[in-house]
Amino acid sequence: MSLHKKRTIWIWLGGILGGLVLLSGIAALYLSARWKPLLSDKIKEGVYSGSYGLYRVDFRDIHLNLFTGSVVLDTVTLIPDTVAYNRLKFLKKAPTHLFRVKVNHLKLSRVGIMTAYFKKRIEMNAIILDHPSIDMIYHKVPKRIDTLVDDSTLYQQISKSLKSIQVSTIKVIDANFDYYSGSKKLNAVKHLSVNVKDVLIDSASQYDTTRVLNAKNIGFELNGYRAPTKDKMYTLKIDSVSGSINSRMLKVKGLQLIPMYPDLTFSRKYATQKDRYDFNFNSIEASGVDFIKLSNEGSLYARQIKIGPAKVQVFLNRALPLPNFDKGKNYPHNALKRLPIETVVETLSLNKVDIAYTEFNPKNNERGTLKLDNLTGNILNVTNDSLRLSKNNHAKADLTTYILGAGKLNVKIDFNLTDAAGSFSYTGHVSPFNMQILNPLSKSLGEVEIESGNVKQVDFHITANERGSKGKVQFLYTGLKIKLLKDDEQGKAEKKGLLSFLANTILIKNDNPSKGEPARTANITMDRVPQASFFNLMWKSVFVGIREIVGIGVIPMKPMAKPQTSKKEERQQKRAARRTEREKS
């Protein structure tokens, strides 16, 4: 064949192909223009009817490419209909959470448009929301208590118009997420990502128990969260949060509460004593979390929460007046009652938690620190759920730690979760240690130096509530000798010679049991002042017993200073007194 004929054939083939491409493009443009309003109406109608009129979706424009099967919606908003929501609340069918969503571009890739139109099957590769703004609004709503519940599956609800829906991936990338309770914003989170895998809604998958919300896996991740607390006294920092709804796991890495000021500067921002916290939790892991129940009912259930390794530091400035409120309301089980959501944690596990409690003594300008190292153990049945409490109203803790890194302490605590007086009991055992390790604490806070002494064991069993405590303490030791200290002219501690001699020879019993005598025990009864905290009551009850056994129980303990009443509180008290006088007259 001549070169001229070959060239002619190629020209003809090129012309035919070009014409076909042109015709296909024109057809695509025509179909796209014709299908655009149809598809827009179908999307809006599907969202409205699928949510029972609760949500309306709107968008500025829709771009449809029949060749690639891509659909892009511009300036998309999803808004709840308050009238419809109020109607559902009246019928006791309203969900606990509502959502508001705004996104500049919503992308749907490789959509089978012909399959959807002719075969009533929606198939697509991905739905992508890039940098959306998502508001989640919590409402406390009544739940219907009858048997008239719609148990139909999602497939049964859509089966009249569609045979199936299949989406390989749904991605929410770098979202701004705000959480509200009613109209009040509680928290704001940036850089939240969600990845949903293998969504399938059809006749076969509707009863697939391995799927949650019709998906094989729903994962989420948050990185680099940092925000000031509401009172502007701390920074809350989180390295990462990740989880999977299907596997019911949640992992938090690098959770820190960082004070804005050094310890003394921080304390002086307040008129009365206030604890300053500084903590760093390397890891928090929750398993068996019911995310669906959390979303639908606003209640938290977790099979286990593991905390640790972690470091917790608490500082208190004793130079300031006591606060004028009852710290009994902050007992752990009393605080649990005040949680805004129903909570069930079957097991709370602590692992390698180091706690340092420091007090500043204004008398000698020194700090004394009590360290509890490697706190490890479990707390069972942490709950404020009324139904669960009707079956078991006790939370039980079994914890082990090391006092100042030496004496091993095992303590078991039994919390009564329903008692109005906040009752609890605790039993403990301390293994042998050299008492001189207590000097950094006793010298700064008690102005007492321990010259010698070895603890053989400490055992205690105490019952307590918001009013006080009573119980039994056994303290076995040998070779106890002390120095009573006073400040010299330079402010340094020196020995009170005569008083130390009298204490060691007359009051203090150097051993227990003493030679030829049975071991001494102490039965204690102690009234709690309102300003004493939960942990103050616990350790002080044991300390009162130890004082009695050692022989200095006859010396009265210095009582807590009276709390400071602010001018505002004084005015309120005077007005209340005047009202009382008027009522009497």
C-alpha cells in the first residue's frame, strides 16, 4: 500500500475518532445539564425523607462528570429543622444529638450514575469532606417507654426506592468540631479526621453483626490539641486521640494539664487555699466503649479504662486562709454523682502512676512533699447509673503504692455510691521501712526530725463518711527517737534539746511491742471539719492512731484555722440574719 493511501486512512480514522469524542462530549454536556437538576432534587429529597424531615441539605452548585463518574457539591450545608425536632421530642422519638455541617466542597468519586439510575443501586468509591465545620448539639430528651418502636433496618427503610448502597470509603479530613449542650458551647476541637470503611446497605448485610452503622470500620483521629481551660489558669494539651467505633477502642496519648504560673504565684491568684494540679498522662486507653449509646443517649459505658504511666503533682499553699465550703462534696464518690452524664466503667485500672503532694509551710518557708510512687491497681463498678446502682451500689478499689519509694502500701477502699453521707471504709497494710525516709516531710511540715526508727508494719481498718471516722490502727516499730526543731536566728532548724529529751524519755515509747508487753493498738474516733478533704481524712485517721500508739496522743493536735469569710459572704449573712429577725417579729 502506498504511503499516500496509508496517510489517507489515518486521517479518516482520526477524523472519525475525533468526531466520536466530540459527540460524546456534547452528549455528556447535554446529559449533565439535564441530570443536574434531577440529581440535585434527588439528593435534597433523599436527605429530607431519610431523616424523617429532621434535616435539610442545601448547596450552591453541583458538578457532574459522566466520564469519570465524579460529583462535586459546592458550599454544602446540613441544617436540622427545629420544628421537626420539636415534633419528634413530643413523640419521644427525638435523637439526643443534632448536627450542623458546613463544607466548601463535598466530593463523590467514581459514582455509578447509570447503575444508580437504571438498576437502583448506588455504588461509589469515596465520599470526601475536606476541612468541614461540624457542630454537635446535645439535648436531654425523654425516651418513649413502650413497645411501639420502629425496629426496621435501614435497608428496609430505603428498599422501596433503592436496592443497595455501597461506598468504599468516607473521609472527613481536618474538621473543626464544636460540641454544644443546648446553646452553650462546651468544647472546640480542630484537626479531627474520620475514616469510614466499606459501607454496605443491602438485603444480605442488614443483619451483619460485624458492622456498625452499616460500616466495617469507623475510625477517628485527633492530633495536636491545645487550649486554655475556662478559668485561664491551665493549658490542656493532648498529643493524639484515636479510636475505632467498631472495635470499641479509644486511645489518648500525651494528656497534660499545665499550670500557667509557678506554684506560689498560682496560689496567690486566689483569696483562699486552692490545690494546684500539674499532671501528665502518657497513656489512657478505653476498651469496650459503647459509642452508639454515647451518641444516642448521652451516656458513657466502658468495659475498662487503663490510665498510666502517669505523673500527678498537687501543690497547696498553707499560708492562705481556708476556703469557706465543705470539701465533703468533692469526695470521689460524691463527685461521681454530679457527673452530667450517666456513667458506667466496669474497671478503672491504674498502672505506674506517680503522685507527689506538696504543702508550703509559711512558718519555716519550706515545702514538704509526700510521694506515692508506682500507684497500681483496679477500681471496680465506677458508676452513677441508677439501674446499675439498684443491683450493686458499691465501688471497690484495690491499690498498691510505695510511700516515698520505700514502704509498700496496699489499701482496699469500699465506696457506698448511694449513701447521702458519702460513707466509705478502707483497710490497709504497710510493709517495713526505715522511718528516716519521712524526714523531708516531717521536718518541713511538722518541725520534727526522726533520728532513728524502723517500721515493722502498719495495719488499719477504718469506716468513715462526711462527718468523721472511726476504726482500729496497729503500728509496730522499733528504736524510735526524734528531735523537736525550732528556727534559729538565721531561720534554720535547730534541735529543742530539753523538749526532745523529755519527749524521748517520758512521752515516746521507743518500741511496739515493748519488751515483755503485748503489741499496742489504738481505737480511734475523729470528727471531720468541713474544710478537710477526702485524703486528709484518710491519712489523718491513721495518723491519730499512730500518735496514740507512739505515746503523744495526750498532746492535742493543732486544729485547722477557721475559714475566711469574704466581704460578699458577710453581706449575704447579714441580709439573711435581718430577714430572720423580720420574720420573727
